[in-house]
Amino acid sequence: DAGITQSPRHKVTETGTPVTLRCHQTENHRYMYWYRQDPGHGLRLIHYSYGVKDTDKGEVSDGYSVSRSKTEDFLLTLESATSSQTSVYFCAISAGGGFDEQYFGPGTRLTVT
Amino acid sequence: AQRVTQPEKLLSVFKGAPVELKCNYSYSGSPELFWYVQYSRQRLQLLLRHISRESIKGFTADLNKGETSFHLKKPFAQEEDSAMYYCALRGGNEKLTFGTGTRLTIIP
């Protein structure tokens, strides 16, 4: 497995609380991504980063924010969690430029009650 | 806008039978197409990409621009092929658009 870790791996939280998920890489790859995986929807891109402090929105960015202050860390924050954000969240990385594949982390299962 | 359609949510095939997982796409430029696979309790990983024109684990996929398709095929299914398969498209930037996935089950 590429050097990607996610923390926490499982989390249960209450509606309205803030939640931060962390993605950490040891590959020094430029690009980092956050996806959510839901039955019937597949993987949908939330946000991505193309460098330190450079981020952009994906197709389902509402209710999420991200930050990348170091190459190796990409944080996903749910400012005020809602039940619709119950999902499995995957981080991915890629070196970029052409046909580079994306390498995925193990996922974080988030339940918002 | 780019879009990937996988019409089958579930597909069951007997061991030894041929497998075809369908993928259609919508994109105005020249697409880059991929198949990703997620085996039980493993990470999502790249299976193959159209540019490589390679066979991985017996699977092949041909890009058909006329039909805007990138179907995944294997002539003889094996039990270890049971997994979730995602077709993905990259169009002009570093973002991937994934289909909704097909769960393939191989029946012994």
C-alpha cells in the first residue's frame, strides 16, 4: 500500500458537532483528494488539493472545508455535522501530470447520529 | 460536464463464465479512462487504464469512442474476481469522475 493513512478510522458523532478527518501521506505527492462513498452514488469528490494551501471544490463540497498546510497532511472538516454526512470517507493521492494513478487510503467510517 | 454511467449495480456470474462490466461515459474532449477495484477489506486500487492497453488479472478494456464506452471484460471468471468495480474518467485536469460502481459476485 502507498504510504497513506487516515485518522480516525471510525467515528460516531452527534448532529451539529464539528468533525475533522486527517489524511497523511509519506509519498510527497502533489495532489490529494477527499471522496465520500455512498451506496448508489459511488465515489464523489468533495475537495482536492494541488499543492500546499492550494485547494479546490469537488462536486459535493457543501458543508465541508479543507486545509493543507503541509505537503503530507490534508484535513477535511465538517463544520457542523449532519446525518446526510454519514458516509465512508476516502483520501487519495497522486503525483499528477498525465496518467498517474490515484492511491487510496483505508477509509474513515463516519456516523452522524 | 463529464459523466460516467455504470448501468449494473449488481452482477452475478458463474465461475468460468465470461464477465463484462459495462461503462459508458460522456465527455466532449479526449478522455482518460480507468477501472478501479475494491476487494473485500482492501483499499480501492487501480486495475487498468485505457492508455496502457494491458491485461491485468485477465481483464481487458477497450475504449470505444464511437459508442463512448469502456467495458471491462474477462473471458473466464474466477472466484477471486468478486469485488466492487468502478469505472472512472479524467478529463483535462487531475480530477477523476467515478461511476456508481458494479458489485461483481462470482458464483462457485
